[in-house]
Amino acid sequence: MNARQWFEIINIDTIDTPALVFYKDRIEENIRRLKKKVPDADRLRPHVKTNKSADVCVMMMKEGIYKFKCATIAEAEMLAAVKAKDVLLAYQPVGPKIHRLLELVKQYPQTHFSCVVDNAVSAKEIAAVFRSHAGTINVYIDINVGMNRTGITPENAFTLYEEIIQLSGISIIGLHMYDGHITDADISIRRQRCSSGYDKVRVLSDMIMKKYHHKVSVVAGGSPTFPLHAEHQEIECSPGTFVLWDWSYKKTYPDEPFEYAALVVTRVVSIINGTAMTIDLGHKSVAAENPLPRVHFLNSPEVIPAAHSEEHMMVTMPDTNKYRIGDVFYGVPVHICPTVALYERAMVVEQNIVNAEWKITARNKKITL
């Protein structure tokens, strides 16, 4: 008898599909491997936008991780609800989000909150809201080192620092840089590009220290670059995908030690002809922003996604005669982060048995605030 594969679920007949599945022991191992890369918990600030799960965050906290980064107010509230000590909202709040952040600060005083800013207008609006309630929020200046999504260029950041340093209602405590544009498979190229970006941030940090005698902290990187930032003792590292991993990262970054810890499970619902059939893994069940194939099947690598719609995925293979209606495929998403956000809950597997369900707590735009 063949040994059971790590991903195979003994009680799969009880699980409706499509389903998101978390493998708890593998999540634990990925957290341990992160800590081997960065043993000092003070220098770890994982991003929770990948897992969006209070249960996964608690797993990290049990390993001594107490600082986190997030992208939404809901993620920040999820972290505060499980008593995370330090939460950075790595998203510049605008409009009603500023007031929602204020309510979070008021409702969860045991959690230290901060956010990012990249311009004086936003900084003044945030400061005004917090000042009007006799409060202060810590902020990081968001630095654009090439991602060109948000942030101010390092060359202009010192002027912004000087413009907002005296604002009551905010307190500048650090610099934030996300270098998600650095995706080179070759680690030597990745290192060179990573260092080039950080060198500019270090110059900025030194300028602030020289003129204002203010040592700012630096939060940097994602899963592809955090091992390189970890080489600099002054940087807090903020990987996110590491905890679940996905096909894209596994194939692009073989130097990283993480393993698949989340899959999508799907079933055959229709056999079209001798080389094509349909499974129940539509746009609503696996991230659809990448070109096909958007998922790869561990137990049937010859099955190739060929077309995709809301509720269905048409797949091709050499011969459909070996398959039956109801057959189960275990898929690795190309991009796990938006895939997780498509599900209300994850089935949790231990020793090949689904024995729990975990809510994807922060998939909603709003929890209570």
C-alpha cells in the first residue's frame, strides 16, 4: 500500500468543495523556520494580510512574536482582539479610515497602534483627528524605494520629516519601506537591489539622527527580501506569505525554507470529453488575477487549468478515463493571499484529518469598527 501523502485528507468525504485547507503542523513549521532566520522576536513584524486569521496570529504569538503589520482596519482590529501588543497599519488612512483608526486606539488601549504617512496633507489630517481627542498616534514615513505604489522618495522624505515633525497629534517613530518590486529569482541580484534601496533609507535615517538626534526604527521587506534585510540588525522584518507559502514563491525563491501550508480542495463535477473535464474551482474560489494556470494540483500534476469562470474551472489532461465524477484534487494556488480572502473559513488538518474550522477573521472590510 502506498504511503499517504502529507496533503491527503482521510475524512475528505465530509468536506464540501471548493474548500480552503490549512495544514496546522506546516504552519507551525513555517513559523519556526522564520524564527531560525530571525531569532530575535524584537526584529520580527509579520504581515497578516496573507492569513487574515486570528488563529494563525495566535500561533505566531505563542512563538514569542508580538509585533505585526497589517493592511486594513479589520486586520488591525483582529490583531487587537487577540491582544497583539504592537500593530502597524501599513496603509495611509484617509477620510473615514482615520476615525476608524482612532476608535481602534480608544477601544483597545492594550495594543500599541501606528500607521504610515507619505505626505504632509495626510499627516496633518491624521494629526488633527487625534489631537481633537487629546491623543497621539505614532507614524512611520512610508518610503518609495521603487515599488511606485505608495510612499515618498528617499530624496524628498527628509523635507517631509521636517514639515511634520512638530505636528501635535502624531509622533514620527520610524521609516517603512516595502520592496515588493524586487522579485528576482537570483538571490545575488535580489541582494544587490535590496541593498540599493536600503542604502537610501539608511542615509535618510542618518540625516535625521545627525540633525534631530532622533533614532528612527526601520520596517522593511516582504517574504522575498526579508532574509536580506535580516542581515542588518537595525531592521524589523515583515514577511507575510511565508506562513502559508504558494506556488509562485516556491518556484521563484528556492533559497527560502518555507513549505506549502494551505491548499484549495476541489472536485470533478463534469466530464466534457476524452481530454477535458470541469472542477468546482471558479473565480470565487482561487485568485484569478494571474494568467492560467492559477493553481497546480499536487495529486494530479497532469491536470492543467485551461479556462476559468465564476463557479467552474475547465481542465485538460491526456485521458479522462482515469477520472470519475467526484474525484478530489489538492491544489496549490499560484497566489495564496487573495485566495484566502475568498473564503469565510479554512478547514484545519492535523495528521491528515480535518478536525477544526478557523474563521478567516479579517476577510471582511469591517469587523465591528
